Amino acid sequence: MAKKYKVGYTDGVYDLFHTGHLNMIETAKSQCEHLIVGVHGDDVVVSYKHRHPIINEDGRRRIIASVSDVDEAVITRFRDKMKLWEKYHFDVIFIGDDWKGTERWNKFEKELAEVGVDVVYVPYTKGISTTEIRERIMLGDRKKVAITMGDPAGIGAEIIVKSLTREEVYRQCIPIVIGDRAALEDALDFCNLNLEINEITEPKDAKGLLGTIDVINLGLLEPHGWEYKKNSALCGDASFQYIIKGIELAKAKQVDAVATAPINKESLHMGGHKYSGHTEIFAEYTNTPKYAMLLASGIRSDRKLCVIHVSTHVSLKEACERVKKDRVVEVIKLADKGMKLLGFENPRIAVAGLNPHCSEDGLFGHEEADEIIPAINEARKQGYDVTGPVPPDTVFVKSMGGESDVVVVMYHDQGHIPLKICGFALNPVTKQYTSMSGINCTIGLPVIRTSVDHGTAYGKAGEGRANEESMLDAIYAAVTIANNWQKYGAV
């Protein structure tokens, strides 16, 4: 039986060939004797899709040529259908019905009708498309990471939007911002970034696509309703509510991890929330009595330093009083767990002394002999790879030189000072020091929490010059820990 048309034409990218493509070709061939299928050249695809196809043009043409219903497979260098007709002289062109009624195809219909060419709209195959396949591949089993926005008066929104311009973030995870749309829009504006904001109510609705920021908008701020660089109860309370929402989602297993942008303690207190910082909030709202702060610098480089604290936000006098055998043993165990979560299968743990020269046989104190050495001996009996105590003035250099993977430090500044020296670098343009890398993890929680290792940087807030590297490290660490959580994270 003769077919309605002699020569038919259809075209497309045909990247990741699927049943929708096959349905189009079979329908077209059923109505014409000779079917020409055009494959858009790589340069053409880039010009209108703004990305390179996964399979190059010759590979895609060969795939189409192998289909039995295709009589001729050609590479096309233009999308203008009249130019295509002038080259191939077809009687009919086939196109998906999702194009019907569009301005572009109304124009083509009129022009083609003048030369006697029919346009046949083929029903679009629902539930399948190259874009959907690409999205499914990208989504895969990526972990969902909630990113709390931090203090709106600081640099939190800025470092978040800058981080979410990076393709590698979306390869690793589905980032979901918890904060205020108004602050994100402002950051996008002063950073001159063109990203779409997608408001969602639940993490399962996140698109997880580069170019789109998925945000759970708590709606606590009006546009321009806060002031950068200034402490306020409004911003302090908002930062607290973002954290609580992140904890709730993590406890409900709606997200796999929480990465936090910086908060301001004074604003937090002004907002009515009397906590020393993120660590204490997470501990209280997850009912966690035993935990420790682990800091890491350079985890995406060869210049790595990791420290974990026996005590953090207390006075130096109280910090010395907290150096007890049981607590040191506890932190050694948390160090082992934390480093395993960060991907170190057999962590080597160095323990710093408290006193100069580790007290030098009791000349400068007794804590090493009374508490730290017994703790190290006990941890060794339990199978942990522990050395020390090592004098504080050499332990960090030795660790960075490869002698250990993590250092157990006795108090806040003992760990934070060397960590921040490693994590900050001089900006050659501004001649100012800026945080280049470094993260904070709270180890011992029943949920995953990572953070940047710097503060709200009020001096830079709202100006578009904050560095996002620490935020990227926090996201990277959250993903790494989430991937190792089933093996090492059980509380």
C-alpha cells in the first residue's frame, strides 16, 4: 500500500537515545517512503542548549543510522526548516506536538505550506525525554544536604549562592537552602549572579539542578528588612530558626546532612537564644550528652590539618579543669569515629599536651601525668592508634607532615589558632586575609552537622567579596560523612 508522503524529514539532538525518539521515527516512517533524520551538530546543540551533548555528533548520527526505519541519517548545521527543505526537498516534516501552536512553529507552518510541505505533529511520548534522563542520572542517589543560611546580616547568603554556582556541588549532592528568599535574592543581586530560586516546602520536592537554588523559605524577613553588618534580635532569631528547621529535617531523615553558614552569638542572644554556638544547639536539640568539635583545614588538598577538642566555649581556667582522663578517652574515640566518617579508614591520632613541653616531667604542671597519659594508655588498650602526649608547639607541624591524621587538643584556642593559620590566606588583590578552606564538624550527634570555620564577617557583608571556599568544604564534608554514615555513624 502506497504511503501518503514520498520524502519525510524529522530531526533532533538524539543524545541518550530513548523510546520517545524511537516512537517519533516509527510514526514518521509509517507515513513516508523515504525518511531523512537530521542529527543536530555539536555546534548547533551548544548554540541553543548551552551545553555540549554527552555523545558527539558522529556517534549520534551512527546510532540513528542503525535504526531500521531510518533511510538516511544526516548531520545538520542549522535549525531553520526552510533551509533544510531547500537542501533535502521533503514533502512532510514531523515534530512533537509539544511544539504545536508556538510562535516558532506557526511561522514554520506558514512558510512550509507555501512550498507544499505538510507539518505533522506527533504525540509527545510522556514520561520520557533526554532532559528527564539527564536529570535522573544527575539526581541518582545523591545525598540531600540542608544548608542553613546563618545570620542574614553576615555573609551566609552570599557564600551559599556563590557555592551553588559550582557544578561539582550538584554532582555530589542535592543542596537545599533553609533560610529566607529575600536574603538569597539580595545576595544574588549584589553578587551579579543569575540563578533561579525554587521555593519548596519539603526536601523531596527539590530539583537538585545546577542553575536553580532549592530553598525552604521560612519567610522571617521582608525584602531589605534587615541591616548588614549589624547585630539585631531579628537576625539572631532568624538564624536560630533556620538551624532548628535543619535539625528537624535531619532527625526526620528528610535530609542526609546539615551544613551551616555562620551565626553571630551576640545577635543569637539578642534574639532570646542563650547558646554558645551551633554545637551546643545541635547537642541540645538532639539530646546528645557526648560530642566534640572537629575542625579540618585543607581536606580537598594535600595541606591537611584536623583537630578535635576536649573543650571549646569555656574559660581557659575551666578548660584546664576539664582535662580529665574519661573526657580525653571519650574525645579520642570521637576522633577515631570522626576521621572514619571523613574517609580515613585507620585514623592515626596524636594527643597534644596541655602544658608547655607536656609539663617536662612535672616542672610545669601535672595534667599530663595524672590525666592525659592514663587516657592514652586506656585508648591504646581498646585498640585505638594513639600517640602522645606531644608538645603543643610541635604536634601540629608533625601532623601536617604526615605523622598523624588528627590531633586531640585540650581547649578551644589550642586547636583553633593553628587551624585558622592554615585555613586563611592573603588575597593578592585586596591585601586582606580571607578564609580559604576549613570546616567544623560536630562528632557524636545522631545527625550529620558540618559548618564553615569562620564567622559572619560583618566587615564584608553585603558587598559581594566574601570567599565561599569554606562553605564548599562544609558541603563536601557533609556528603563524605553521609556516604560513610551507615558504616561508622551509628550512635
